[in-house]
Amino acid sequence: MLKQELRLRYQEKRKKTSSEDVTEASLKISNKLLELPIWEFEYYHIFLHSEAKKEVDTSFIITLLQGKDKEIVVPKMDNYGGLQHFLLTDSTILKPNKWTIPEPVDGLEVPLNKIDVVFVPLLTFDTSGYRVGYGKGYYDSFLEHCKSGTLKIGVSIFEPVEQISNREPHDVRMDYCVTPSAIYSF
């Protein structure tokens, strides 16, 4: 299926998913993450979820990372189609952007070469490890510029589709994707 079709289908599926089901799925995903061999690293980049878009609630993952004394890095969209990356601290002020996504107002910027693990937002993914996002290209560009060896982990409340038929050369494959019921390794 084409990305555009998948994007519409999974946005509609999310709309029909209750907030309670999103919360339950998010908690299961965060617990499943404990099974991955990713906990020896220091810097973990994680998106801040939009409740309005019924994204995976990343607050559970953030709590997990804090409990393991990890450095947590969160994104902020810049005016040029890219992302800036800031350390999340107790004093970080978050404000929703025009897409209702919480972002840091400012803070200590973290260079890409420090980031070891990235939790990747997505609408759906396929059995080969490619994802469909919202289509703005923020994460494609970011992932393309991460250092070699950076682990890319998708989180999804839905299971994968067989194949995204119109993958592009700039699409970056994930290393793992975690759903409430399974861990997919690519």
C-alpha cells in the first residue's frame, strides 16, 4: 500500500481508538522496551507525544529512562524543516507547537553525535522496518544524520503492514519496533 493511503488509514484508526486504549497500549509498550538490549547507552532521544493525535504516550518511557538515570533528549521543530535536540531536565519548559506537540522552549542543545538511541514516532510500519510518519520529513532528515550505530526504535499501538510499496531512497529503516504485543527486530 502507498504511504499516502496508509497515512490516511492509520490516522483514521487512531481517531477511533479510545484514550484509555492508547494509555493501556502505551504502558504495555514501555514494559516491552525492558526486553530490548538497549540499556547500556547514555543519551536517549524521545519524541513528546500529542494527546490530540492519540500517539503512543511517551511519558511512560520517559519515566522508565529517568528511573535508569539516562540522559533524555527531546526535539523541537525549527523554522527550516529540521529538528533541534534539547536535554530534558526538571527546569525544561514545554509548550505545544502548532501541531499540538509539546516542545522545549529552550535549553541545553545536544549534538547529534551524542545520541545513542532514538524512539521514533510513526503512524504505521512494515515488516521490513520502514515507517510511515506524518509526511513532513523531520525524522527522515534527523535519522539520516545520526551517527553510525544509533539505534532507531519505533513505537506503535498497531501491528505492522506487510509492505510500504512506495519507499524512497531517503527512508531510514528502524532497528526495532515495539507494539503492545510484540517486538520486531529488523
